Amino acid sequence: MAIHECPLKEDWDKWDMFNPKTRFNVLKTQEEIDIQARARAATRGELLETIPILWAVAADDPSLLPENASEPPIHRHTEIEIAGERVHLDYIRRTKYGPGRTFNEIRIFINGQFAGRG
């Protein structure tokens, strides 16, 4: 399935662990907080099938710039359809200023709307 549009907010790469206003890993709206709480409270059902996915480097990934060509990608995404719903997954990895200041996260969007993270 082709990726229609990446719903990840543009500020994902502005992360700074020392500034709570720009910490990407902190959910910023009450709606996001409520969605995350519901996602965490959900119980996993029976595994019905394994779905193979192909990750693509996102167009905004810094590794695509010539000066960063030797760097590994830090924003990959994929999109699949499950039961008629468009599911978009973003895998992001960001390091700022050395060890211990790295985050890895997957953001989950269903039909373009934030649905959870892991």
C-alpha cells in the first residue's frame, strides 16, 4: 500500500529532553493523553495473522541530505490496511547531545488520526 500522507507532526525532530515544551515524547493535548490512556488499557486479542510490512525512509528524514548520507535513517514509516482501516506507523529515533538522550518510538495512526504509541 502506498503511503498517502504522513500524519506525524512536523515538530517530531525538534525534540529536546531538557525542555518540556519541545519534548516530542510528551503528549501535548488532552485528546492525545486520553487516546494513549485508552490504548494502554486495551487488552490484546488473539493473533489472527502476521502481516508483512515494508518500511520506507520518510521524505523528511535527514539521512536523505547529501551531508548526512552516512547517517542511518531516523524516521521510517509504513502504511497498511486492516479491516478497511488505513493504519500508518511511524518509527522515529532521535539522539540529542550524547548517550542517555535517545528515544525510539512508534506512533500509530488510524485513518490519519493518532491512535497510540509504543
